[in-house]
Amino acid sequence: MQLNADDGGKRTCILCTNNEKNICEDVTYERNKRVILGYTKPNGEFVEGLHDNNLRYYRTEFLSRERTVKNMRRLVQASTGLLCIKNDLYTEALFGGRKLNPTYARYFEHGGRRMLVIYDERAIPFIADIIKTMPKEGEKIKVYVFSHGSYAYDDEFAEVPDRVTLCALPQAIYDAYRKVLPRQKPKFLADDIVEENTETDDIQMGGLFAAEPEGGAQ
């Protein structure tokens, strides 16, 4: 933050920790917050803060990789913080003058940049209608929409293609994770695989060839 203040840079930082002995909550987070807001030294001298900065604190949790609809929805909701970091947007705002129910969607806006995260696809027709009434200001709205695959409901936004940029979730998240996460190891041994394949081959071969009639092949 001091380097940015010195040379006008736009450096950012992501710090990850297991919060052992509450070092993140009680020390690191508080220290960075005081640097931004300003603080008073033990001798009573006030140090002006580096106000042109922001600070966010997120907690992580484990989510199942099993691609059930329930797990996929949880992944999208849990990844909203990552989307805020990716787009550098943290300020929630009214959407077309309306306050969105966070169960269905959340809207972020700042400095002409806009982001919408839709958790329930049933809300898409209503949201598309609201976008039609919104003025064409700033950049296109980055719309992340929950989908069972890679379809981002382009048809639903067909009347406002010049106002939105669509992205289907959680497929985009799975694609990103696939590059960094190790592949899941099978839960059985190589010997089990060989035995299983042998049994499978016997079954397939038995179904492929019809039984010979009595008396031999014709």
C-alpha cells in the first residue's frame, strides 16, 4: 500500500493463512485496517491512513466435488467472493432501482462497472425485463448465471445483447479448478481394475456372440 502511494501503482495482494492462534483476525487484518483508516501511536501522534485502498476478509470452506445440483448451487454461492476479487467489484447496489433477494441474485456496481450473479435460473426472465428498463451507462453488465452446463441462457437475454456479457456457472469455475486441482484418485487398486475389466469382458463377449445351437456351429 505504501508503494502504491509512492508511485501511483495498482498493486493488489491476496494473503492466505490457516489463522493459527487467530493471527489473521487479531493481528494481520487489524493492522492493515489501521494502515488504511489511520491510527494513533503510543506517544499520541496520529498517522494519516492510506485511504485509497480497500480490505476484504473471506473464510474458505470445503465443498464436495460431486456434481449434484445442490453442490453446484453451493459452489456458485460460495464463489461470489472470488468473482468480486476477479472483477474488483465489492459494492452491492440496487438493481434497476430494486433491492434483489440474495437467495436469487446479487448485484454489484462501482465506477461504471457492473456485475450480476444469478443463483436461481427461474429469476432470469424477470431480471432480463429489468435490464431492458435500465439506462445504457458504463460498461456492459457482467452476468454470471447458474446453469447445469455451459449454456448461459443467451435466448433469455436476446433483447439486450448489447448490455450484458454472459458467463455460465459453475462450468467456468470447474474449468478453472481443473487447471490447478489434482485429479481425483480412484478408490480401488490396480489389481481390482484388472479383475473388474476381465469380468466385464466376459459379460460383453457373452452378449456379443449368440449361443451355438446344439450339434455345433452351422
